[in-house]
Amino acid sequence: MDWDDATARAALRRMFDAAVRSADPRAMLAPHLPGRPAGRVVVVGAGKSAAVMAAALEDAWPDVPMTGLVVTRYGHAVTTAHIEVVEASHPVPDAAGESAAARILALVQGLTADDLVLALISGGGSALMPLAAPGLTLADKQAVNRALLACGATINEMNVVRRHLSAIKGGRLAAAAHPARMVTLAISDVPGDDPAAIASGPTVPDPSSFADARAIVARYGIALPDVVRAHLEAAAEETPKPGDPRLARAEYRMIATPLMSLEAAAAEARALGLNPIILGDALEGEAREAGTLLAGIARSVAAHGQPIASPAVLLSGGETTVTLGGAKGAGGRNGECLLGLAAALAGHSGIWALMADTDGIDGSEDNAGAVATPDTLARIRAAGSDPLAALSAHRSHDVFKTLGDLVVTGPTLTNVNDFRAILVT
């Protein structure tokens, strides 16, 4: 195949679209449903996919009476017949999410052993369901969330802290539903698919402790409100731990994961005549440094045919981080990783890349991610910008917008974390 610019871009987009399709709840949810209960069906949920998961559930069980409430991000709602959908803020929580979380906790209380609670959990659920622990306020949670997002902590570390500031996360939702049966249907957006980390694990036991949360705060030097620091120090009520009898009837079923999406992209790559290799579904670290590392692997493929012969595509997932410091630039972790890759490749011929968030939103802007080409650096300079200065100022969005290389999908209504594809021809 003649790998010109248009062909390479189209191939990368086909792989990304295949990855997103493989995590569509409308196709993936029904096979994972449990048997229908003798009692009531109560549906609760939180996350960027919560609304479309609720709609998929109603389609799968059209004749089963059910009630419930799910909360999703603004702009992510879909029409449902019986399950109420509330929209709230992400990544910094707001009063709409707080109110929805309180109502969700109330919905699962007072049930019987004949009843079934279906919990629809996906990425973003932690910020969207922000019910503060006793003595804390929404403002406290908002301050902590902003600090966590800016400090460079991993998503797993953020969620350890969040679980210990919450009245609903870290297994507390499942404990409140006892003695009803609870089945969680989850879409993973975290490296390693740890249920305790997905939406801060509201329906699973929490293996972490207040001491772990305090250690993370200390490690990153996070400035906390005094009342939050006092809450972590007091450690008055630990989250439910493995073996807690209140969680004995709680089951967890993963319906979509980052690896499943990467495998779907690999199948699409093979159909295009490419040799795919999945480097991992749980890559973490500073975004621009991850871009430098991935550039080194791409150069090795081009020069030596290792670890795979070209034409090849290097696929990876996970969640990198961007440590902002004092910068106020526009751009998410995928754009920053991509700009780091382009800078390290320094105009290497025959290498294209697409990096994007599978939920359709990279950071706080309206794009999913962006595409880099062999002439990206030259075009940045021709537009009057310095790519390294843009990296330092965290302005990847501005750079790729100027080039016309943003990937804009709108909300995809699913979320299996970041998707990275590097095409070496």
C-alpha cells in the first residue's frame, strides 16, 4: 500500500473508531445481565457512560419493571423510559452531582434479599457522584479534586484519596444496599482494570486505608483545607474491607476494558495490511515523557524492524498525567503526549500517530485528541510557534488546532481511557 498522508490518517481513524465501537454499551451490556429477580429491580449508576448503559439495559429488559437514577456528564444524557438521568460536572464535581449521589444512596436503602440492584459504573463516576463524608462539604471536595488534577498523581492515587473523603465510594454504596443482591456492570477506564479504582469503587471493598490516603497527600505536597486534613488524620470510619459481610452479595462484571478496545483496533490494523503490536493497556507516567519513549520505539521499528516489522502500528492505552505547575495552557494528556512524540521524532519520515481519549474529550477542551504527521514540527514552526515552548506551556490543543489536526468526535458515551496508535510505514 502507498502510505501517503491521507491514507495514513484514514487508517489511524479507522483503528480509533474500532476501539470506541468495541466499548459501546449498546452492544456489550446485555450478555452480562444476571437472572431476573423475584423482587424489585433498582438501577443506579455514575459515569460518562451511565446514561447510555441505562438505555441499553431498558432495551435488553423491556418487560421488566425497574426504577432508578444514574448521573452522567453534562452533554452525555440519552433518552430513557424508566431510569432517571441526571447530568453533572466533570472533572470538578458540582451540586447537581452531590444531589444525585445523595438520592442514589437513598434509593438502595431499605431493600430486601429478593431485590436486585444493578449498578452501572464507568469512568468519571468519581467526580460525578461526589457525596462528602460527614463533616465535609462539596466545596472541600472541589478543592481537593482541583489539587489532585494538577499535582501529577495517577488516577489510582487520586481515587484512594477520594474514597476516604466520601460517604458513597469505597464500597459504601454496596454496604448500604445490603441485604439486596447487587450486580455491578462496569466499563473500565483505569490502568489494570482495578474495580476499586473505577469511579472510586462504590460497590467493591476498598483495600486501601486512611494511612494510604495521607501518604499520597504527603508525597505530592497537596495543599488541603484544614477540615479535610483533620478528617484524614482522625480516620474515624474506614471504608468496607474485603470480607465485610455487607458486601457478600455484591458481584462485579466488566463489560468493556481498554485491552478489549486495543484488540479491536489490532484486528482493524490487520485488515488494513498492518502488523499490530499492543505495547500495553496500562501505560502511565508524565505525558510528554511517554511521548518521547514511544517515539524511541517507533524509530526502532523504522530502523531495525524491532519489536515488529513495518508496516506496523504500535498500540497502547492507559492514562498518562500532566503536571501543570503554574501553567494555564489548553490541552489534555493525549495532545501533550502526541506533541512530545512529534518533538522527539524530529520530522522522521514515514511515521504518523493518533492519540485520543475514547470518551471524546481530551482534558477540558472539545476534542478527543489529535493527529501528528511527519511534517508536524515543520508546520508548527511555519505557523510561528516553537513546539518545545508549547510543550512547556501545556498548549498542545492550541498547536494542533492551528494545524487543523484535532480529532473531534463529540461525546462517544463510553470511556475505556486513552488510545494511542503510531503508524510506522
